[in-house]
Amino acid sequence: MKPVIAKSANLVESRARTGRGRLLDIGCGYGFFLQEMKHRGWKVEGIEISEVGRKYAQDKWDIHVYSQPLENLPLPESIFDVVTLFYVIEHVHDPLTLLREVNRILKPGGLILLRWPHSTPIVRILGPLSKKLDLYHTPYHLYDFSPRTMNKILTSCGFGEIETAIVGNTKPSKRFDRWASVIFGGVGEAAYYLSKGHFLLPGISKTTLAIDLGTFHNI
């Protein structure tokens, strides 16, 4: 995730309207993205229900990490400038409720960043072979989104100025997976920028940014 973390951090800083403010990373894992943002001068907190990841982030980086899902936390509204979710939205039972709660705790004009897999186009191309590759990561992935669907649900949850991009690629430990990620991710990112944001290569993980319009505040 290191290349994704660096590029996502740059993207947050270029789009956030409040400067280096308060940031929450939902599903923060071991806290690597939070550490990057803390190093850049942000006030950071995380949510991680896994005790292993949560303890690592707290002990290694001295970052406060909540142990409960966002929906269970009694957080005040309008307290964060940025909320990020890396490979989280596809795992939750109720994405709409989660996104509305994110809208509530974000300040009006605050930024949400989501990174999510886009597996369906590849599944359709590969057909029966896709079951062996477990591209949906059943039963862990409960949803698979398209850019159009992501735009629609964010709009319904009170977000605007929605932009989906291809930003960086992961580097898995297995050699084949790493080469596939580097090649297809690199081609997808290059095509996105050369087309000035008009072409999103199907099957490549997407990054979506949106601005909180304040719809679910004071409800």
C-alpha cells in the first residue's frame, strides 16, 4: 500500500479546504496512512475493530484508535476535516448508513476519500475462471461498486463535487500479483491522466473524493 498511501496523502492535501486539520481513517489497519498524515502535521485518529492492527497503530505510532465501528461511536457532528476509507466500503453491511454518519461527523465542506475495488468487469471477462481467482473475496466483500454506483450513493448521502480517479497501485508480495498490479495499475493511471480524467480502466481499484454538503447535520 505504500505507493497508494503517498499519492492519497498528496491528493487529500490538494483537495482539503481547511489545511492540515483533523483526519479520521476508518478501518485504519496498522495505521500506516495515519502515520503519514501525522508526519505531515495533521491531527489524526483511526477506527479499527481488529485488536492486532489497533494495538500496533497505538503502540508504534502513538495514535488514538477507536475499537468500535463508526455507527456505534457517540461522536459529535462536524468535528473532522477529512475522513478516509481504504478498502472498507465493500465490507460493511450497510454502506448508506456508514456514509451518512461520515457526512454527519465531517464539517460542511469537509472531504471524504474512499479507495475501493472494482472487480465486476474482470469477473465478467474471465467467466468461470473468476471463481478460482476469488476476485470477489467471498464472503468478506459484501458489495462491488462501479463509478456510477459510487457517485449515486454518495450523492444520496449528502456529498457533492464527486470525482473518481485511478490513484497509484498496490504491490502485493506474490510475484504474479505484484506484476499484474504494477502493469494494469500503471496503465490505468496513465490512461486516466492522459484522458484528463475521462477514462477509468475497468477492473482497477478506484479512488473517489467528495465534499460534504452538510445534508445529514442537525438531524
